Amino acid sequence: MRAVFLCEKESTIQRVYSDDVIRKLEALTGLDKTVYNQHDLLENPLQFADTEYVFSSWGMPPLSEEVITSCFPNLKCVFYAAGTVQKFARPFLNCGVKVFSAWAANAVPVAEYTTAQIVLANKGFFKLSRLASSGKRDEAQKEMSAYIGNYNAKIGIIGAGMIGKLVIKMLKAYKLEILVFDPFLSDNTAGELGVQKASLERLFRECNVVSNHLANNEQTKGMLDYKLFSSMQRYATFINTGRGAQVREVDLIRVLRERADITAILDVTYPEPPSPESELYKLDNCFLTPHIAGSIGREVHRMSEYMLAEFYAYLQNEPCNYEVNIEMLNTMA
């Protein structure tokens, strides 16, 4: 069997695939450690005719079905050591190539980040630290009483996919009431998770913190608007680690201007980063992070390790945990 790395940036593969994982892939497949890109494929398609397995990560080039069949006539699987596969997976699946994604590995740090932000938000960390750090300690102490802390606070989770479910599980360490909006969440699963199903309207109206984990598709774009944001509880916090396109940015900015009590923590925006003239940079109650919720530093090795485990399972004809199919693309982030 032959396996290759396919990615637009060699540095990405070097960062995501640890030396240990590469050694194991070499032992299993005779892996060619060269990192090929789309230009390499089109320049010499016959070079890849015997390739059975592709390993990749962020920067996987989107290929047409024609290119896939001409360059990879014997390809069986793509193992993607990163999260969403929306930009490239469908043509491979249409060609009968199996696609595996490390979305579950990437979900772990996102859920950890989100859980941490929820806990801090309920303590008023963001607003109070900004006041105290600017020398307004007395004002910060007066504002403290407005925050209810993390005992019996009400948390709203938008989207109970892989990340949303992990956040819910991590929040079990706290005494919180959790409301979930997700049209695909069954009553049985909600019961197993110990959450209440709720409408978006109720979730924004009642919760102290609202966290977005919606899948990114045409149905969810612009879904979070002025009516929802303006209905939030006093001193509530909105956290977005999902996708920026679900938020009507102009509406969120309007509400943040109108209500200084509300806080927004945005790890994703649309566009990303915000345009240089965006009001988001000027608002004291808006906190931007540069898409750090996902895997960073050594966390990225988890993704290649997940794909190595999937590869082992596939070779042994054992059940695989993270295979993606066409139907899943309709609801996945």
C-alpha cells in the first residue's frame, strides 16, 4: 500500500503530525514523507496512481471529481487531521473514497475553552477585569453584585453536536441549568444529557450565558439577530466559538452599543478577522480572540493521533469512530 501527505503547506503537516505518528505511518504504509500540494498533482498525476491513502490537515486542497479520479484511481481513504471537511469532502465521497475527520479531537479544546469562558463570564470576569485594570476598582466592586456566579446559573447551548455535547458534559462539574436549542436533538438524548430543549427565543431570553455551536450552512447564516441579542438577560454574555456567519454582526454591534451590561466573547467573526473599520474593535464590552478555541500548540498532535487510530481500525476491519458520510455534511459544522 502507498500513502502520501496532501496539503498546501508543508509546515502544517510538520506541526500537526508528531514524529511518533509519522514513524508509525511509515512502518504501516511506507509513507512518502514528502508533502504534496495541488500543483504537484496536476503537474504529474501519474505519480499518484498507486496511492491508496491520503493524510492531510488544514490546507487540504479542494479537488474536483475529475481530478480525483484521474490522479487517484486507487484511492481508498482520506484521513483529515483537522476539523470541518465541508470544503473538500463531497467530491471524494461521490467518488467512493472514504473520508475520516479528527473533528472529535478538535472538539476537545473548543469545549475546554468554551467551558472556561462560561465559568468566567458568570463571575463577571470580562467586564470587571476591564474596569479594575483601568483603575476603576470601586466601580468594578459595585458591578460585582450584578453577576450571579456559577451556582444555579442558566446556560444556553446553541447546537448539540460533538462540541456542544462535550461542553454540556464538562459543565456537569458545576450546578447549572442548561437549555439547548438544536432541531436535531431528540427528547431521549436531551434526557440522557440532562438538559432542557428550548427555542432560540427562550434560550436568549432566560440564560445568563449563551454559547453558539451551530453548524455552518445556508440555513444558519444570519440566524442570530437583533431581536435575540436585545432580549438577553441583564449582564448576560454571548460566546461564539462556532462560526461568525451565523451572527448578524451589525445587529450584535447595535445591541452592544445600546446595552453596556451585555458582553460578547468572539473567537470567530464574519469576515474573519473583522474588517479594519469594524465597530467590534471599539466596544468595551466586546472581547475578540484570534480563533484560539480550536487546537493550538501541542493540542494539534491529538488530531493526527486520532487519525492514526482510525487508520489502525480501518486496516483491522474494526469499527471506525470518525468516518464522514454525505448525510453528515448536511448538519456538521
